[in-house]
Amino acid sequence: MPELRHDPIQRRWVIIATERARRPSDFSVSNPPSTSDKCPFCEGKEAYTPPEIYAVRDHGGPNEPGWKVRVIPNKFPALRIEGDLGRAGVGIYDKMNGIGAHEVVVESPQHVFDISDLPVDHIALILKTYKERINDLRKDPRFRYILVFRNHGLTAGASLSHPHSQLIATPVTPRIVAIELESARAHYTLKERCIFCDIIVQELQTRSRLVSADKDFLTFCPYASRFPFEMTIIPRYHSHDFAQEPDTQLDNLARHMKEVLLRMRKALNNPPYNLVFHTAPSYHLQSKRPGYWTTIEQDWHWHIEVLPRLTKQAGFEWGTGFYINPTPPEDAARFMRETEI
């Protein structure tokens, strides 16, 4: 019997279509390895990209070989950093200028297949680069939110196969994040507890959707998973802001992420996927309306979504906002746990 499951954080319903249940081998999507020919992100090709904004280096100067992680402006940015917001009304509508920042984090000088191929200490450097860039972009009072994400594979939106991720700073809080913030605040107002911490306790008790857990981090398949083998990586301790994490914790996160991504890679035959960081908005720079983000340090909990791209949305999904997931998260988590790496 199919089930309708409700996500209390995103406030959406998901259909778990148990009669369509599919195993990992039933999904045919995969990512073939690529070559480094003409890749502008490889070491020695620095002249083919815009000048770097930030880099972690072993040697050499800006825009020269010798870097380990490199941050550059996106050549075709979704938003541009120059100008003012220009907020205005257009009858019943509202508009503003497309102000923001769009950066690319080139994760390695080598043309490896994926971030999971890199050593743990290198993955930690990438995470620390995210932290550095978020904190720097937050100094601009025009930016309300900084989103970190990575697209792996053509069907996940990656136009280049060299391992890279992106940061986009926006002048408004994205709708998905805003809904999560509202849900977290409502739960805290009612119960004086973080909803994410409550979910962590429950997932550790039931363990049926658990993929991996260590002393600091937990990965599980959400109860109302939208997609087959969707996972959430979250700190087991309460923490509202990824950009305030000490470097020692980012070292531990790198170790946990590598395990989870390798597990997914083997279980699902190198799938295309999206990795999305949900952290606190730039609330410290914003003038606050009464009750607006006043409890965010207590009610919000940063987390990472891991979204394998194994299915496609069609008319029903677009018309209703529902998702149909043919793989129950309990089955998905079990497959992931049982995959040896």
C-alpha cells in the first residue's frame, strides 16, 4: 500500500510508492569518467578562468600553479555583485536588481572523478574554504543568504566534470530555506526544542533510516524522502551555523562525508547527485522585525542534503508539488548501510 508522508520541516507531502519499490540495480543512471583535455579548471590552465578570489596554496602566486583549492568568479553569473538593490513595486508585483555573488570553488588541481576520490584532509580544506567565503560574503549587507552547493554529473547540472562546487549569495532568503526557518521557529516556540535535534534523537532510536553515525555527525534517509536514496548529513550536537564550526569539526565532517559519498557511489553505480548546504542566513546584519529570527541560534540546525538524481519529475509533481518516491527510505538506508567500501 502506498503511503503519504509529511515532512514537518518543509511542510510538504511525499508519496512513498511501495508498490513501485526499486532496488539500486534498477536505476540505470551513471556517470562515465571524463578526461582532462581542454578542462579550464586543471592546474596550469589558470589563464582560462577569471582571476581568483581566494586560494589555498602550497606555493606560487595568485593565478599560478601551486594551489590546492581555488575560488574564482563564475564566468556566467546568475547574479552580479556591482550595483544597488533598487527595490521597486510594479503594480501588484515587486522587483529588484539582480544583485548577488556567484563563485566557483575548484576543489582540486587534479582532474579526479569526484570529491570522494580526494583524501580526507583535502576535503577538509574544501569545507574550510566554504566557511571562509561565507564569512567574507556576509560582510556585504546586501546579501541575506549564501548557498553552497555542488552538482555532480550532467543530469545534476554540472557543465564541467572537474570537481567543483559553487556559492551564490542572494539579496533575499530562498523560499525553501525560509519555510525551514519558519518551521524550526514554530516548533521551538511551541516546545522550546530544536526540531532537528528531535529528529536526530528519533532517528538514532529507530535506526531504520540510519546510514552512518559517528560521535559528531549523523547521516540518515529522511522519513519523507522526495527522491530514492536521498540523505541528510547533520551534526549530532546543536549548531545553527556551518560558518561558525571550528576547523576540528570540519576535519571530522570531511571524514564522515567521504564515507557517505563513497557508500553512495558504490551502491548506486556512480550516480549524478546534488549536495546542498542549508545553514543560517545573514541574520546578524539584518534589521529584525518583532519575533523575526530572534531564536535562530536555538531553533535552527545546519545540515546538508545529498540528492542522487535517479528519477525525473513529471506533470503530477509539477502540478501538485508532491513527489513520488519509488524506494522507501527504510529500504534505501539498509542498502546504504550494507554496502561495503
